[in-house]
Amino acid sequence: MSETSSSAHDPEPPIRLNLPPLSPSLFDAEPSELQQPNGSAVRHSSDPSSPTSSGYAGERGSSTATTVSQVEDILHNEIQEITIHDPQPLSHSSWLPGKRHSDEDDASISWRRRKKHFFVLSHSGKPIYSRYGDEHKLAGFSATLQAIISFVENGGDNVKLVRAGKHQVVFLVKGPIYLVCISCTEEPYESLRGQLELIHGQIIVILTKSVNRCFEKNPKFDMTPLLGGTELLFSSLVHSFSWNPATFLHAYTCLPLAYATRQAAGAILQDSADSGVLFAILMCRHKVISLVGAQKASLHPDDMLLLANFVMSSETSEAFSPVCLPRYNALAFLYAYIHFFDDDTYLMLLTTSSDAFYHLKDCRISIENVLLKSNVLSEAQRSLIDGGMRVEDLPPLPHSGSSHLGQHRLPSDSPERLREPDCGIGGAAGLWHFIYRSIYLDQYISSEFSSPINTPKQQKRLYRAYQKLFASMHDKGLGPHKTQFRKDENYVLLCWVTPDFELYAAFDPLADKALAIKTCNRVCQWVKDVENEIFLLGASPFSW
Amino acid sequence: MGCGSSFPDRGSRHMGRPHPEDGGGHDARNIRVKLVLLGDSGVGKSCIVLRFVRGQFDATSKVTVGASFLSQTIALQDSTTVKFEIWDTAGQERYAALAPLYYRGAAVAVIVYDITSPESFSKAQYWVKELQKHGSPDIVMALVGNKADLQEKREVAVQDGTEYAEKNGMFFIETSAKTADNINELFEEIAKRLPRPSDIVDYATSKLPPDVLAA
């Protein structure tokens, strides 16, 4: 029971501040099926000039003397044996960092049953990283993947996706580094490819793109020692694919704070930027409190995601480390001074100078004094406890916000609220959750999870649904779309894209369409009302 | 003996430089030294430091990326205090060109290996040679065989460590960050071996070298 409709021609392009309300008539267009055809399909790029190198044939470290059709048979057979029941359902609350199941290899049944594998290998077929199992034991499997990629490359083409039953095998070639995802999670190709891009980005963060030169000198170069001790960064990044919407929205999110508090933090960071720091970033877990860059320096949200993952995966209270920002300059290291003020809040000062440790330490001390005086750190802790926007607090339409995030606290702890089609659990009109992404600011705000989306498993399922929605809205072949109303047995999903923002909202599956649309308008107005508490304004990384 | 005063590691505002109360590294009673830890990844460098500085052991500890900076002060019996400014380095294979950034100007180098791993012992010998070539000439070096609690898995004999250390004029000790065995002893012994204040240079405040990593 899937209902999809889209309208690509909106007569009046909506403008920020004066939003034309989302109206039900937008959904009256002919429904179009966005589902991609099932079954086996191989997507090739047909660009004849695309092969990146023709020199790989001689370097093929693969010991498999099979033709590709045989290789595909092997792959196909292996995948056919996999059942999709994960014996150990993933629970976020009990997620422990670090690599698990390192004793497995491709002969283990448990390994074959994993729903989602990530592999990184070199162009000569040497394993670099595997999400599950011991890389060294997976040399044969890596060689098989390498054989598939080079066979297609030798034909002047690139393999991007192989579908095999419920499984998708997604390939990404980054110079001498190959990345492969094998998944039966039904995530769209674009999402899986984006995840491979981020894994590659994390490698660049640690090593810079100049690691490619090692492969030029020695095609059989073994990269694993260079990544020694960094498994945790990759496992925590892979974990974030199922809980952090920044991984597919390409936007960052801020810790909700009073405007004056965030301004105070920004002002002191600006002082350090004026003293030669390239970027000064104050964060609380994966949320930004404030950030400042030197003139003309801009920070990409993906770089922020990878940097925060790098810092939060490491054991440190104070550190100095070379770090590369792939979108800023993939070829050079910057030096990051990192200091944790408490378990959650940390400061990153980035510079091009490798001997700046003591200068940056002094900067941090003066920043810390100001943060303490202006209560930024205690306000950040309070915000962590209070949380962000809650769908239960969605104000009625004519609203002038004055309280914290315009909250009108309802007794949300009464468990036996009546489930009515027009009210449901959660917020008005059965609103369960929303994400609002501001295009200009490169920022998003996601509502807190509340009943009934209150287990990690349900949250992951909702994010996957958003991910699918995001991919279909941005599909270059079918889109761009402006609105989408989708209903299945789990949710009603509503998406609205304008030049200024994107809204993703999830409702009770029995929610009324007209009411849901009305509610989305209320959400947009609410976000607008509290925007100087939830967004970092006037400091968009792309418009210093 | 033991840890005289423990500097708060987080939220500390006392680690600044220059600091009026401790009088820098020139004071005869208060010595301040830069100490660098080197060794293969996974030998327990961070565990040794965390045990020494915070008295904690966490087997699931996270990784060190780059170099982590911690400090700890100990009081000796002759009532001098030694403040260690510790650089816990990681990823030396990755940042080989960067290692001098951390060890140059260090008064003390603690080179750690894992007694269950002969590879880590060879790596330790590599670091000793590296420091002999490029470190400060009067650097105090300690060779540490960590994970001494894993006797049944031992692959590097005590004698091998002792002999190598003797040949290279180093101090040798086996430790266990897990059981805290010999951790304080390690740092106390280092403190005793430091050049006395008459000829000490303020290593802690010496600038890091300007060379940039060529990856």
C-alpha cells in the first residue's frame, strides 16, 4: 500500500518568510511510481572516457583465474545463501565502540548473514578495511571484488551497482582505493554510495589524499599499518549511518541555545580566528555550539561530521593532531588542537602551523575563561538535558514564541493517551517526528524522538525511511520534486522541498492528509519562530 | 613517594604556560619536564599514562589519534616535585615524519613494548635507535615491557629487555597498567634520573620544531 505523488511544477516558487502554505492540491497530480525495478540489474556508467587507469591489468593481485561471469556466479551464490535475519539485532543503546566479530571470515555463516558489509581494498586487491571479520583472512574475498572492478574497468567502463536478489553491491573507485558495500537493508543506491564516500573521507582525514602516492611507488603497497589503531573511527562512522541524519543530509545541526549565549561563544571564538587560527569550532557531542573561520575559509558539513567523529572516537582530554579536511584541502594536513571541557563539550582549533600547540593552548585558556564567565558551558549541559524541539510542543498556528523553544509542555508522560485517527500519539494530527533542513545555512534541526518512535530500532527504521525519501526527492533522473506524500504500513511521510528549506515529517499511518499538510505548515512556522535558538545565524560556513 | 598532587585532567585551568606559581622549570625544587611515550599501537601507552595520571584502567579504552597531552606532578623524597608534561603519541607509522614534532625537546622518552608481542619489541628497538640519532643528546630513556600481568602469554623474556636496555644505557622495567604494577615506580625512577636543576633546560617551554609533515 504505497501511494506516491509528486509535482514538479509549482506555479509560485515559495520564498522564505512568506511561505505559500503547503496545500493539499499539490498532491492531486497523477501518482507516479518511484520504485526502482526489482530483480537483477547492473548499472554501468557509459562514459567511454571514464576508466581511471588502464595499468591495473598487470597489477591484478587476484589469484582467481576465473572469468567475471564465474566470479559473479560465485558472488551470486554466496549472496543467495544469506538469510536476512540478523541473529543479533542491533541495539543502539548497547552499542559498544570497536570492531566486533573480528574472528569471522567469508567462510563463517555468521559473517555471511551480516546485513551490511563495508570493504575497503587497494587496486591490487589487498584488503584495507572490513566492517566485520579479520581483513587479513579476507584476502581472497578482496581479490574477488578487485577482479570484478578491474574486469569492468578493462572494458572501458565502471561498475557501480550489482543487484542480486535482496542484495545490492555498491562500488566506489577512488583512485587506487576501492570501496564496496554489500547490503540487504534496502537503502537506496545513492545513500549507500554516500556512505562509501564518507568512509573514504574518513581515510583522507587520517592520511590525506597523498596516500595515493604510496600506491604509485608500489602498487602492492599494504595500507593497513597506516590505519593501525583507527578501527574505532570507522565502526563509529558506520554506526552513525543509522542514527545521524547528517550522514545523508549533508548539513550540520546545532545545540539549541539562547541567542545571546551562542553569540557570546561566537565572539570569543572570533578572537582566536583573528590570531591566526583557521577554524575554531565549539561542539557538544555531534552538535555545534558555535564555529568561526578565518576570512575566506569555509568548512563543509561533511568535513565537520568526519572531524567530530575523529575527535569523539579518541581518548583524550587535550590533544594535538594532524588532521585533513577532505573538502577543504584533501592534499594537506592541518593541525588540530583539541580540548574537552567536560565529557560532552569540546573545542577544536585548526591551524596550518605544526608548532602552534602552545599558542593554541593559550588561546583555549582565554576562550575557556570567557565561556565560564558567560555560562556557555553550563547552558550547554542544560540544553543537553532539556533536549530540542518536541512534536508534542508544536504550537497552534498564530504564535509568538517567547519561552524556551516555544515550549508549552504537555503532560507527555501520561502513557494511556487515547489513540485517535486525528490525534494519535506524538504531536498534533499524529505528527511523530520531523527534520527541517535549511538550505542557506547548511544546517538541520531534528525533533526529539518521542512515543511511539522510542526504541533505537524504530528510530533507525525512520531514518532509513527519511533517507529513501531524501534520495527520491533528489533523484536526478526523476526529480527534482517539490512535494511527496507517501503512506505505508509504518508511517505517513510528507516531504516538502523549496529553494530555502526541506521538511521531512513522519506521521501516524492513519493520519489525515489535509491535516498533515496543515501541521507541516505549523512546523515551518514554529522553526521560523525559534530559528535564532536552534540555528547558528550569520555564520554560515559558506558565507563568511 | 607516589603521586604528590594530581592535576585535574579535564576542566583544568592550571596547565597554562607560563604559570606564576610553579616558577617554570628552573626552580631547584620544582622541575618540569617534557616526556614522550613511543611504541607500537596497542602496547598500552595510553593505559600506562591514564593509570599514572588518573589512577584508572579501562580495557576498552578508545584510541589515541595524533598525540594526547596530559600532565602529572610527583613529589620525591627529597621534597622536590617533578611535573611531567606527557605526550602520549599514536600512529607513528602514519605520522613518521611528524614523530620528531613530539619527541624533539623531550627530556624523557618512555619506549613501550608488549611482553606478549616480539614485533612490538623490535619496534621499540627502532625507536631507541631513532632517538639516539635525532633526540636530545642527554635524553633520559626508559624501556618498558608492559602487560606483565599476562605471564602465560609472554613471548619476550625479561632478560632480553634487561640486556637491550643495559647495552643502550637505558632504564628497564616491566609494568602492568592493568594491575598498576610498577607504574608509579617507573615515573619515580625517571624523576630520580633526571639531570639536577643546576644544568636543566626548560624543555617544557621550548618550542616545537617548525618542520611540516611531508606525508
